[in-house]
Amino acid sequence: MKFDWLPVTRFEQNCSILWCEATRKAAAIDPGGDIDQIRDFLEWEELELEVVLVTHGHFDHAGGAAALAAATGARIEGPHQGDQHLIERLAEQGKRYGVRAEAYTPARWLADGDQIHFGQETLQVLHCPGHTRGHVAYFHAASRSAFVGDILFRHAIGAWEHGDGDLVQLVESIRNKLFALGDDVRFLPGHGETSNFGHERAANPFVGDEALAQWWPPGSRGSPPKRPADLPF
Ligand SMILES: [Zn+2]
Ligand SMILES: [Zn+2]
């Protein structure tokens, strides 16, 4: 499997394109917008889009899923049904930020342990609530790559200070689901640079081993550090 990514929307959300080299069939994760750029990429690489995958219901990730599926004939899968209320209000979410976003009904709401197939490739689904209730991550075991949306960033974690967020769940998702995949796993977050779980376990100021010992569980000894202001959602 190969993958690449392009930043979409003014929030520079990382839309990733994964493809099976044997069949040129592809999956697009989080086509939040800028659908023409995504289609140009597919055409340039001579890929056939088989499935559109969504990590969670925020418009910068999910807003262009319906349009991309309609333009290519691909099916949409995900996220987990816990985000259905966000997916249904995508147009409303987008309007607040002057972005076109469209609701959709996926071919399948995803659950922890589900598998996604495109070409000859397989992805594993991990349900990782905390940033939103229905957030999922996608793991490609053969290449040790994970696509984690807004759960974990290089040196930061996703926002939890909103109605759908939950700090305890977020940290448990990161530690028990993502870090459990192994230190060598490289991940692409929804915003910013790639990293690997081993680096975040050592150096992440929120959920690294040493950082966590300073404040976990919340309320016992202190509170987590402030999230960087330049990280939306
Ligand atoms: Zn985002
Ligand atoms: Zn988000």
C-alpha cells in the first residue's frame, strides 16, 4: 500500500489517499473539502476511488465526503454512529465557517474491530471517543501506519472542551487503543506533521509517559497543559 496526503479547507486538514499498488484502487480518508484537488490527485496517480472514509463528524473532515462520493461512485463508510448527529448537521457546521459541507448517510456506520477493504488492502477500525463520541482511527497493519484524525497530533492532543468532548475518554483512547499498536507505528494526524507513537509516548506534553505522571488522573494533582492556540478543533 502507498499513501499520500493533501491539506484541504482553510484549516489545512490532512486528507489522505491510500492505494493498493496491485489494483490502483484507493481509499480517501477525511475529504473535508477542496474536492477538485483530491480528484486531480486521483487522476494524476491513475487511481480508482473505491471508498471514502471519515474519522469523525467535524466539517473540515467530513464536509466533502458526499460530493466526492457522488463524483466518483465510491461508497462512504464511517464514522461510528456516535457522530451521526454531527454528520446530519454538516451543512449547518460549514455555514458557520463559510465552508460548503453536506450531510450523508454512510453505507456503514463503523464499530471497533470492523475491517475496511479496498483493492487487496485491509484497514482495521478503532473506536476512539474523546474528541467526539463517534471518532474512529484507521490502522494499516502491514505498513504500520495509522490515520488518527483529531485524536492525537504531533506534540498535542485533540480538543475536548466542547459538548462532545471528554478528556478521560480521549486519553484512554490514545493510551489504550493507539499507543497499544506499538511504538514503531507512524501516524498521520488530521492537522500538522506526521509522527510515531513511540515519539509521542516519550515527548508528547499531554499524554507522554512523563507528562501524564504529572497530572493524571485529572483533578488529582493538577490539570493538563493548555492546548496550542493554533490548533483548531
Ligand atoms: Zn479537524
Ligand atoms: Zn475535529
